[in-house]
Amino acid sequence: MYIETELPNFLHRGKVRDTYSVDDDTLLMIATDRISAFDVVLPTGIPSKGKVLNRISGFWFDKTAHIVPNHLICLADAPEVASRYRSSEAIGSLQPDLAQQAMVVKKAERIDMECIVRGYITGSAWGEYRRQGTVWGLPMPTDMLEGTPFPEPLFTPTTKAEEGHDENMTPQQVVDMVGAEMARKLEEVSIAVYSFADQYAKERGIILADTKMEFGLLDGELILIDELLTPDSSRFWDASGYEPGKAQPNFDKQYVRDYLTEQGWNQEPPAPELPGDIVARTTERYIEAYHLLTGEHLPA
């Protein structure tokens, strides 16, 4: 299990991913086994989680490249990596098991925004609706049940906080950050990626309730970066047990969120440790989501 930095040329630690310099144009990004909930990193890691996140992101980057380019060059355990990047200290220090949790990516100028697309009312959107009858400040019908699909996917971007909680952004705040043309493009591309993935997942027994994406600019071109459509960044529901009006059976980290809520945690650091049974069940759900979506078994 990789949780802390161990390699040369370290650049940045996010809630889950650690980033290293390869060269002036290239980064090594490692998906660790750390897990966050309510924007707080937990003290307990989830075995195999980094491997799942890395490989499922690679899968989706490939599947959605016809919609928008992305930063992926190759997974770090690809055969060509050792020869192509043999001079990189970070890649040269990778052990084979850790390489399964890493990808080599293009360096881009990050847009500091979480591009969230919601297909169903759940999570914080459901909480807002119950309090004031709105989602992202938009009025909603009065008869919605938890888990009800929206007529059309909603684009509900938030700030990207390095620490603490992300905050909703108004349409004007998005325009002020990136300009009107880029704001429109971010919304259109985010919804297009979500809609494609939702249809693909449904055919494999999974409902994509919502997801968040990150984008960057490379030579002036908009590209997807970070992770994509993982059990960390998305809510995956078991379509066979889906029924509006209740919590849905899932293949994501909602199991962890539910446990923490039941413990009465106030969603502020420090977070409590996770017991062994919660950790084991979460690992199982991540691996199952990977298998259902990709049709592949996670490498040992």
C-alpha cells in the first residue's frame, strides 16, 4: 500500500494523488491508497484502491478521447516506459507493484475548478434540495425523491480547495475565472463525457449518478487531467437494486461516507480510523466496479 512519498523529484501531494517531475513536459502521477471523505483525508488506507483508480482512469481516458483530449501518455507499467524514460529518477525508482498505481502524463496548466455533472439527485444536491428546494441554487420540482434522475444532466461546478471543503460556484464566478467561451466549453464537454459514460455504464449494470472532472490547458487546448470516472470521483449505483426514494446500493466510497456519518463525525479533521470490515468491503466494491466497467480482472 503506497500512502506517503517515497520517490525523487516530488512536486505535489493531493488528497489521493502524488505527483513527481519526469521532465519539463511530463509528470508521473501516483494514485495512492489514501481515501478522503467530505474533503478530508482519512488516516486509514484502502488496499488496492490506488491500482483501481489508476487503471480505471486509464480505461476512461481511452474511451472518451474522441470527445476531448486528455493528459494520459501511458500507464507506468506499460512495457515502453522503462526504455522511454530511463533517465527519470522518479520512474527509475518505481517498483513493479507501485508502477501499477501510476501513470505518465502531459504537464498542463490546471483550471482550478471541479467540473461536477449530476444525473440524479443525491449527496450534497439532495441535502440542498431538502433544505431549500433547490440544486446549485436552481429551483426544482416539489415532488423529487432521493435518487430521482434530473430531466437533463446538471453542470454544478465547485471551487477546488487544497484544504477544507469545496464551495459551489455561480455561473458568473465561472465566467469570471475562465471567460464566457471557456465556461460554455467546460459545461458542454463535461456533460458530453458524463452522458457517454452513463450510457456505457448502464449497459454494464451500473448507473453513473454523478461525477467530477478536472481540466487543464495544454498549448491553449482544453484537456482532461487528474482522474476520470473512478469510484472516488463518481457515484456508481448497482442498476439491479436502483429504486428512487432510498439510499442506493453502490460501488463507490459511499459505504465509507455512510459509516462516518453513523459515527457522528462532524466532517472536520481529524477523521476517525476505519475498522477492518469497512476497509475490506470498500476494497471489494472498488474492485467489483473495475471489473463490471472494464470487463477485466485487476492485476495481482
